[in-house]
Amino acid sequence: MNDATDSGAALRAQLDALREAQTRLFADLAHGGERYRQLARSVMRMQEEERRRIARDLHDGLGQQITAILHQIEPLANEVDLPPAVAARALRAVDLCARALQDTRTLARLLRPKILDDLGLVAALGWLGRTLSEGAGFAIDVECDETLDDLGTELTTLVFRAVQECLANVARHAAANHVLVVVMRRGAELQIVVADDGRGFDVEAKRQSGTGLGSLEERVQLFGGRCQWISAAGEGTQFRATLPLADAGSTA
């Protein structure tokens, strides 16, 4: 009897030790996961800061230098006594400078649009839709909740980058005529939808090919969100994401 009692007590002790070890393991995993999220979000913040710095340097540095060159060349191109061949080359130089200036400003805005920091997410998404639709050959309608400008810097940046990446994918691959972007609050969550009427694709095949779908999904998950791609050949594509507003993160 004593042997059986001792054996039962030993078994209970082993089970208690296993449960305690399992609890510690789960706690360590949770701590490691949270630590990974914090580090990944810190990297994202640093990337955005670098984008902001480069955009500022392009606009205020290179952009101003090209503007100065343009101001130097334009009077020469307008000289009435220039030989025709020289006048043609001067006008060509003016045109090239003007294009370089426009490309520099566009690149600076796409790297980190000043409007996102100055006027907020709603204005930035409206600007993004107008800018891309002008050059991409398809219409973009943007519908935003007007209360989105208090989300905090990290979540604001995530939403803008998610929409920007989806629209860039549409421009590159979808051959769409129309795109709808919707960003709305739904209770304690933020919902994002980017839907196009383009050629669509096989989502699973695309995911297995190692393309950029997973990267965007990982960034959404870093903020406690979830997302999905809905598409099929010839049926357009929808990107849907839901983000908890309580996990908006740093407002710095």
C-alpha cells in the first residue's frame, strides 16, 4: 500500500513538474513572440525614418539643384540669336531638366509623402489615389472614415504602405479598369479593402511562388491584425485586412 501511495505521489509530482515546465515554455514563447514584434516594428520605424530623410534630401537637395540648373538654362534657350542647332539642344536640355525635376519630386513623395505627416492619412490616401490613377490608366475611388487621423504614426504608416503596395501590384499585374479603396473603423477595429476588376490570379500558387503576398501579411500580423487575398483568374482581386485599434502602437 505504501509503495502504491509513494508511486502515485511521485507520478503527481512528475505531472506537476511537467505542467510547470510547460507553463514556463509557453510564457517564454509568448515573451519571445512579443519581443520579435517589438524588434520588427522598431525596424519598420527606422525604415520609415530613413525614407523620410531620403525624401527630404531629394526634395530639398537634389530637387533644388536641378531647379537652379533649369533657371540657368532657360534664359539661354530663349536667346533669339542662337544658331538653330544650339537652340534645339538648349531646349532639349530644358526639357530633360524639367523631367528630372518632376521625377525627383515624385520619387520623394512616394518614398515618404509629406502630406502624410502634415495632413494625415485621409489626405494622403486621396493624394495617392489621384497620383497613381493619372499615370496608371485605371480609375481609383478612395473611401475613408474621416476620423482616421488619430491612429498614431505607426498604424497610419502601416495602412498607407499596405494600400500603396496593393495599388502598385494592381498597376503592375492586374490590367484593371477600376480600383476601390475603403478604410473604415468598425467598432474597435480598422478595416481595409482594396478591390480591383482586373485579371485576378491563383492565390495559393502565388503564395507558394514566394512573391510579396507574405510580406504584407507579416506586417499586418505585427500589429495584431489579420488579412486575406480573395482572387481567381478573370474575377479581379480583393485584399482585406482587419487591425485592432487598441494595438495602434507608438504615436511618436
